[in-house]
Amino acid sequence: MAGSVENVYSTALFELCEEQGTLDNTYDELSQVSGIIFDGTQSEFVEMLSSPLISFADKQKALENVFGGRVSDTVLDFLCVVTQKGRIKQLPAITQELKKLYHEKKNILEVSATTVHPLSPALREKLINKLSSVSGKSIILHEKQDKTILGGIVLRYGNTEIDSSVKSKLDKIRSQIDSAIV
């Protein structure tokens, strides 16, 4: 959605950071701040920042007290802007859109690998190298374990899923047998 709130704010911040040469730092800081504010334990803080009953000056003071000197001026100013515009609750979605722009700019691909057992360091490195050579991107690999796949690996990135798990192969065989019997 080209005109979504998340897209508008993330694009504006992205372009500003590119001009200032602060993209890496701002991306890291905003990701951490968003994670902290929206980790589920700060709901009162979020409600205070989004309350129409509290003046923006008080909200700005609160943001400065919590984050002043701990984050860059760019991130603090951005938090103030989204708070002033009544968009603080969209910060996680804005941060997610910024992440997409950042990864596109830095040629990064996040891949989720699901296996029964954790990957050995050698296999992990081999998988990352193969994915990198195939995609032409730097790979960030997130590992998950799931005993229900029985064996093999399931890779997910973007809108793509590569399922070479034992479970999916057994399901295909079962489907073929079912269709042959019917």
C-alpha cells in the first residue's frame, strides 16, 4: 500500500537518514526502541503517549526523560513526531517498513530455516553461503526447531517457501496414494 502511514513515515525517515549518512545507526536504534516500547510491559507508557488528554509538551518531556542521551537526536525527534501526530501505536509497523527499505538498500535477505535439530556450525555456514550465492544477497539466517517436520529442512524468505522436510514428502506420497485409490 503505497500511501500507508507506515510507508510514508518509514520512507521519510529512510530518506532523511540517507541524506545525513546515519541510516545504519538510526535503523539499529529505532529497532531497539520499538522493541522496548512494544515488548508488552510498557502498555501504560504507550497509552500515555497516545492519550489525547495529555499535552504534547508532557509527552515530549517523557520521551526526552526516557530516551534523551540514550538515542540519537534523529530517533528522539522521530519519536516526538510520531507521538505528536498520534501515530506512536504504529511504530512497530513503521519500523517493519523501515527494515524492508534498509534490507533492500543493504542487499540483505532474511531466511527462516526450520529443522528438527539445530544446524551444526559447518552446515549453517554452508547453507548461508549457498543461499547467498543463489540470491546474490547477504543472508541473515533465523533458525527454528520443529520436531513435527520429522527431518529435512524448511526455508522461508519473502513470499517463498522451500519445503524439503520428511513430513511434506510423506504428505505428498499419502496424497498420491489417496488419489490412486479413489
